[in-house]
Amino acid sequence: MNLALVGFMGVGKTEVGRILAERLCLAFVDLDSEVERLAGKPIPSIFEEDGEPFFRMLERMVTSEFSSRDRQVISCGGGTILDPENLRSLRRNSVIILLTAGLEVIEERLRGGEGSRPLLKARDVKERIRTLYQRRMDAYLASADIIVDTSTKTPEEVAVEIMDRLGGG
């Protein structure tokens, strides 16, 4: 069994995932990092040089590969579960944990990081965040086995809450 952390960019999936993996003695996998490893370049370069469809294809490959393994905490990219194939892969062997945060909190956390997040390349970054957030939230909620709001919690507190809700805290 795996733990798959899903949610919008800036909610803390990677940081919380690392803490959970360490606390639960599980492997940690960041799917975005695995896409970069497979492509041999950072995600902004993949989007710029190869396009989003190519990125999504690589994302499907790594999601399929890692979701078939066991005893991992998997940090998913913000759009991973929007692809039905990825969601099916994760559901087979994972508890899907949705991390959420209020829009204002997400905007604050993402401030200044637009260069490393290709989907935020827009004139009005706040509006782009709001639009993406609203477009994705229903899919996030529908996929989740557990939902944890990270708005006012440290990554450590979020990890402890997840462990408590899983019965292992």
C-alpha cells in the first residue's frame, strides 16, 4: 500500500511527503522529480521545448511505474489525478490524501515561484491560480480518501494529522 499526496501546487505535498516517508519508514517518490529525471531536464524546459502534452505523457509513465510498487509516499504533481489513467493507477494500491489550503494561502506560498511553475505563466498570476484552483477542486475532492487542510498547519503538524487519521500516529 502507498500513500499518494494530491492537491494544488503550494499545499505542501512534497514537504509533507518527505516527513511522512521518514516517520513511517517508507520510500519517498516525487513524481515531478521523476518526470524531470526521465526527460533529462527541468519541468519548465519540458513545457517550453516539448509542450504540456509531452509532459503529461511522461507523467502517466512515471505514475504507472511508481503506483505499481509498494510501501511509498508518492507526491503527485498538481495535475496528476486529473488524468483518469493516473487516478486509476493510484487507486489500485494507494490511499489518496488530498492536501488543501485557502486560495490566499496558496497565492502567498507561490509568490515569486512563477518561473519554476509553467502553468503560472500568465499576466495575472492571481487570476490564473484562481482559475486553475476552481477548475481542479472537484476532481481533487472526488479522488480523496482523506482530506487535510494545510492552511494553518506546519508540514510536521499535517504529517501527524495524516498518521492519526490512518491509525498509525
